Amino acid sequence: MNLNSMMDQGITQIMKTAGRFYLGNNKGRAFLMSVLPEMAKSTARRKKQEKEGLHVPPFLIASIASQCNLHCAGCYARAGGGCGTTTGKAEMKAGQWGNIFNQAGRLGVAFILLAGGEPFLRRDILTLAGEYPNIIFPIFTNGTMLDQETIAFLDQHRNLIPIFSIEGNAEETDSRRGVGTYEQIEAAMAALKKRKILFGVSITVTKENMGLVTRKNFLEALEDKGCGVSLYIEYVPAEEGTEYLELGEAEIKQLQEICIQLKKSFSKMVILSFPGDEEEMGGCLASGRGFFHINPYGDAEPCPFSPYAIQNLTSDSVEAVLRSQYFFDLREIAKSAGKHGGCTLFEVKDQVEELLA
């Protein structure tokens, strides 16, 4: 089975899970009835582009904010220069992001994952994203900025799906993100559940918390709180001195096997692992194969964990980036890197940097 078919099947599964989640929810059903035809149109656009020689990934990752109200230990965005920097670069304006959303939608991109920094610091961009019902925008947030006004906004724009970043329960999450963070996340979850709004969690998996976050009772507790999406993100040691937290090859394999079993047990929840799920799709999905990353300044990077760019979306088009020799060369590097064992391009960053010379 080729990559396109596998990714299309994955999207179908995500939408089926959303359908089960929104059963008996009037606003949720209305959202699904409007978005499902748009997902079909996006699939058709990608197939048309493929026939014409351009592979369009169904996903993009857009870090829309360079600032954050927290300072989490081991943050890849800060380590990679995309958050909290003083480079003198200007963040892209909402209109520039709107231009990117337009281009992506016309090409057939179905999901644009919004990250940061803290994306809720750029409410102007989130307001704009709400106006694109043909694209689903998961918002990766620390969960501390979802007041009642923001919850009401999300209620009116169901294509914006908050994804809370956690490390486990209160002890594990607060240890990395600051005391009281998990309490604020739980309050936001409760408010979303009350309005029957789909949300998810992004769980950073390390040697220290893997045993906890992969237990069935851990996911059952999240499901009871209203969670419909659980993403397991293998920790990448972007910050020096945190290598001891990284999963080993045996632990990565174990995580993949556990996720397979969890998917069978939680039919109403989308469960994905990254980069783990890449293995069954033939390897690294970065550099336009399954997605690419746009930083707050418009730089087109292969992956959030590999923040190296030669093109910028303030002057280059999304299509030009996808057709670039640079991304082609990166895909070849990833292909030759061998079997999965963590973030591929992060592990061969010397080869990536050589392309920039």
C-alpha cells in the first residue's frame, strides 16, 4: 500500500473517530456535515496534484507564535530558535498566514497543526483560521490561556481543536511546565467537556513517564474528562543535557506495540505516536513527504526538530517549497538513514547542515 493511501486511510479513521465522539451532539454533527465534504475535496485535490507530478502532504505544521507565557524544560521550540528569540526577525502577520492557508487549501492540505510558542497568544491568526472550514486546525497549547471567552470562540469554530501538552498527571506536568499548570489544563478540559467540544492531549514520552502514560487507566481518566485525541510524542533531546530522557530503540518498539493495543481498546479516541507511526509509512514524513514546518518568521523547515531552512513563505509559495531540490535532498537523506529509531533528521543533522553550506 502506498503512502498516499495509508495517509488517506488515517484521515478517514480520524474523521470516523470524530463522528463517534460527536454522536448525539447537535453542534458536533453540524460541524461534521460541513467538514466531511471538504475533506473529500482535499483528497481529490491531492490526487490531482499527484497525477500532475506534485506530491502534496495532507498535513502542515505552523508555529504561529514566537513567544510563550511558560518556560518548559527541554522545549524544542526554544532550543531550535523558534521561540523566545531576540534575532530581530519579525513574526509573520495574520494576513501572511492567511495567504499560506489559502495556498495550502487550494493544493489539498487538510490539516494545519498550529504550534508555537503559545498559539493562543496570536488570537488574530486563530480568528483567521476559524474562517477556513475546509481545513482542520489542531492547536497545540499549554492550556493556560483558555478563559471563558476563548472557550466560547472554540465552540463557534469546531475546526479549531485544542491539543493540551502534558507529561502525565499533575506531578509530571507541573515538574516540566510549572506549578499549577495542570490545574489550569483540567479546568479548560472541564469547560470544553461541558460544551461537548472535541479536544486532545499531546503527551511527551520519556524514559521517566512512559510507564505511566501508556497505562489503560491513564487514558481512561483522560477519556472521562472528555478527551478524544491522544498523541504520543517521543522526546527529542533538543536541549543539551537532556539526552538521558530519550527513549532507546527497545522502548520505542515497546511504545509502538502498546499503541497498537491501546487503539483496539479505545475506539472512540484517536491514538497516534510520533515519530513511531512513521515506520509503518516507510520512514520519515518530514520535508513534504507527510508534512513540513513553517516557523513564526515564515521559514520553511523540514521538521520542528530539524529547524533548517533555505526558503521563506513571505516570498516563496507553498508549491515552490514542496518542489524544492532542498526538500528532495532531505527526503533522500532520510531514506538512506535506515530504520526508525527516533527523529531521523535530528539524528543526522550533520548531513542536513551540509546542504546549507
